[in-house]
Amino acid sequence: MNDFGRNTQKIIDLEALKSNYCAVASLAPKSNTIAVIKADAYGHGAIAVSKTLASIVPAFAVAFIDEALLLRTNNISTPVLLLEGPLAERDINLARQYNFWLMIHSTYQLDWLIAKDYPKDQPVWLKVDTGMSRLGFCKQQLSDVIIKLRNLGYKNLVLCSHCACADDINSTKTSIQSLQIKELANQYDLPLSLANSAGIISWPETYGEWNRLGIALYGVKCTNGHTDDSHINKHTDNLSLSQLQCKLKPVMTLQSSIIALRTIKAGEHVGYGNQWQAARDSIIATIAIGYADGYPRNVKTGTPVLINNTRAPLVGRVSMDMISVDVTDLSEVAIGDVVQLWGKELPVEIIAECANSINYELLTRVSARVKSVYC
Ligand SMILES: *Cc1c(COP(=O)(O)O)cnc(C)c1O
């Protein structure tokens, strides 16, 4: 056993992060690729991630200003785009002071900008709603907003929107959204930004002056799981989806270790509610990770964990601090053995599917009590 107590940690591979950024950004060499590091860099640690990427990215994007201020207090001076824009009037002054780029999606934000005499040479991103109905001006509003800002002397405007269905390679929505935003960009003669990870990887028509790369940066899948990549022939450089997804390396590996082993008889039960019953005499390993660490409570029995390079099934309910795994079929197993919950050898998508969730949610929900180890 190790000497450092509870061995539950997320190991963050910063070289993989860098290599993923370069691999995906190279698909769209004419675009500027912004690294999206909201939600503590999708659970990977915003400070370490931004320090690793600061010298190679044109800008970072976060959801709101607190996430941006964290970068400045850690001496990262790269521009930061606030994807939800200012959420209080004082955010305008802070944005000016710290060189944050504001994405404006509602008229109340526009009013603040004007009231606070926001610098005319600062970029202002204008979000337009092209069919997600979440954030953004409608087309009629947009025209008024642009006229107003231009009359006041704002020159550095960027038009942007968000893909609703880019992860679904069979959806027609993404092409419709691309056409809409391109039409508007032409009409107003503005640079545009639409693509997220799935856009960059699967939909070249979404490329703009600025692309916004999130989930793929962290080396996990961003499409709906089809490995059929025939549609990707659209890619000018012929790099296929499966080739790219091979190049992407998972950045986070979540691991723990075995803290107890026992043999139970056929017919005995495991865990809360005694939900699982052994059909044969079984060896049960208890692993030091539970839902309080961010391991999803609703995974089903049979969800794999990796022990000594072999998959073993989780059995019974996930507890707050522990899970139980049936290791009867493993040739060798001992207290202290490392257990991978997801990561390099066990794609997080598999666990997300067992939890009826998506990789985004699992990655962002690993809790603060899990130690981060950077390599
Ligand atoms: C989170 C986010 C992104 C990144 O999306 P991914 O699917 O993680 O690449 C891009 N744009 C906006 C507005 C976002 O909120």
C-alpha cells in the first residue's frame, strides 16, 4: 500500500492536452482556435490547463467572470472570452481592467456597456440565436444592436452563435445554422464564430475566424458515438474522424485503489439495499471512491473498472465513499492494487453510458476531495 493515505486521484496529462489542442486546431488552420476552459477546465484544473496552453492559444473562453479572474490572479495574461457576457454592471469595469472579451446576448448587457462607456477598441462579441433558443439576439434585434454599436464607434465586433446538434453527424441542423450565421456575417461584414469541438471535427462549414474548442481538448469523444466516418470526407485534408479520435489522448485518468477484499458465498448480498446477490462464490473488492468523489451513483451493475489491465464489473449500489467490484475472474488481485475508473485505458464514454449521462458531466463533476496529480 502507498504511504499517502487515500489514493483516490485524478491524473492530468498536460502533454496530452497540448497535443490534443494542436491536433484539433490543425484541422482548421485558417481559424483562430480558442481553448474553452470553463468549469475548471471541464474538471481538469483551470490553472494548470491555462498555464500549459497560454503560449499557444490566442484566447481562452470561460462561462462567467469569476472563472476569468482566477486566471488573472494566477498571472495568466491571455485574453479571456466570457461566454455568458457580463452578469452584473460591475463586470464591465472588470472586463476593461483585465482585458476580458464580452459576449453580449441580451439588451440589458448592451445598456451596461454603453452606460459604462466601454472602450471602443475592445472586441465585442454579439451572440445571435440561430435555433438553440438559449442565448442570443434574434435577427431583428441584431440589426438594431449593430447599428447602435457602430454609431457609437465600436469597430471590433464579432458575430457568434452556438451549434445545437453538431454532435449528431446525421442532423441537418448544423448546416442550417452555418448558413444562417454566414448570411448574417456577410450582411453586416463581420467575422464569425460558430464551431465547438464537434463542429471543428465533423463540420468544416461551421468554421469561422474564431472556433471554440472545448471537450475535444480533453481527449474524449464529442460525437454521438458513430465510428462511421464516411461523411467526414468533407474534410479538405482527408483526416478521418477515426484517425483524429485515435490521435486524441484522454487527459484525465480517475483512479483509486482496493482497500478491502473478501470472499462471499453464493446467495450473499453486496451493498446498500442488498441489491446485488452473488450467483456463485465470489471475491468482492472494495474500492475507495464513491458518489461524493463524483463517481456517478446511478451506474448500473456491470459497469467496468480496470484492475491490473483487466476489466471487472461493479456490483451493487455506489456508496458515498466506496464501490464494490466482483473480482472473482481476475487472476491476481491484492489490497492496494490501483483501480482505473476512467481514463487512458477505459474511455469515460463507456462509464457515461452506464450512468445514462455524457462525458462532459462526468468530467466536470469529479469533486474537490479527489486529489489532482499533474504530469
Ligand atoms: C462550452 C461551450 C463551447 C465548447 O463546447 P464543446 O462542445 O465542449 O467543444 C463553445 N461555445 C460555447 C458558447 C460554449 O458554452
